[in-house]
Amino acid sequence: MARRAKRATNDASEAGAPSTVAKPDYPTPPIVPGIDHLSENPAAATSAKVISRKTSQLPLLSKAIYHIDHYTSMSSVVAAFTAALVVMLALGAVLRFPSSWVISFDVAASSVTLLMVFTIQHTQGREQVATQRKLDELLRAIPGAAESLMMLEEAPKAFMLEVEENQREVRNDHVIDATSTSEESADD
């Protein structure tokens, strides 16, 4: 990728054109009719349409998990679930908590907990990967940035420790320089 950008820069300089770095070609998301043009009528931007637009490229299972994550984080859903739980507890107290209810509650609570753990893990994993790709793109685009830091999360542990040590040394050098500069200006 860096070779391609360097080649494009060299070709542009040879042609007398201003030197620019070639940007990578990213796939364009498909346009979903009636959803991608929500700016025409902001009132029509319902939650379902926004979710459909955000999940248009995801596989079916990821779409379902994204929907679960979206709706379970809404305050109205939390309030409704809490109200239903209070009603069930009150009804259970009146009926002296039949044993079948206790077993059903245990199974339901365990199932919901497990489902939410997987849902949260899935959505956080996707968001973390997207954030890492964006940061890698920023590293690539900034002149003078250490491109060796791109994809650092996939590097061997020894390399990561070496990078960490180098960054500590650079930071310490900057702190020492800043301290000596402030001491010199205080002496004047």
C-alpha cells in the first residue's frame, strides 16, 4: 500500500503536478432506497430505518444481534422489563412462589444473561475493529507517523513490548527536555 502511494507521488512529481498521496479505494456502501435519503424528511427517520441503514451490509446474525443491542439499551425497554419483573414478583408472592415459577425464572435469567453477554461482546468487538482500522488510516495519512504501529494489535507480544519501551523512552526524553527548558527559563 505504501509502495502504491509512493509510486503515485513519484508519477505526479514527474508529470509536473503537485505531489499528492493516493488514497486507497474503499468499497462504497450500497444505497438502500428510501433509507439513505432520510435528510429529505427528518421526521421519517424512525429507529427501524436508522437501524436498517446501519446494518445493511451485515450478515443476518449480526443484524439480529445489533437489533437486540439497540433495543435493550433503550430506557423504555428497561422500564417495561423492570415493571414486568415487579409484577411477576408481586404475583409470585401472592401465589407463594410455585416451584415451577422458580425454575422457569432461573432458566430465563440465565438465558437472558448469556444472550446479553454474547450480544455485548459481539457489538464491542465490531466497534473495536472499526476503531482500530480508523486509527490505522490516520497513522497512514499523517506524515512522519510511525507506520509500524499500524495493525499493532495483531503483532507478536515481543514487538508490542518493544514499541511500548520505545514510547516510554521518547516520553521520558520529552519530559526531561521540558523540565530542563522550564528550569532554564526560571533561572533567567
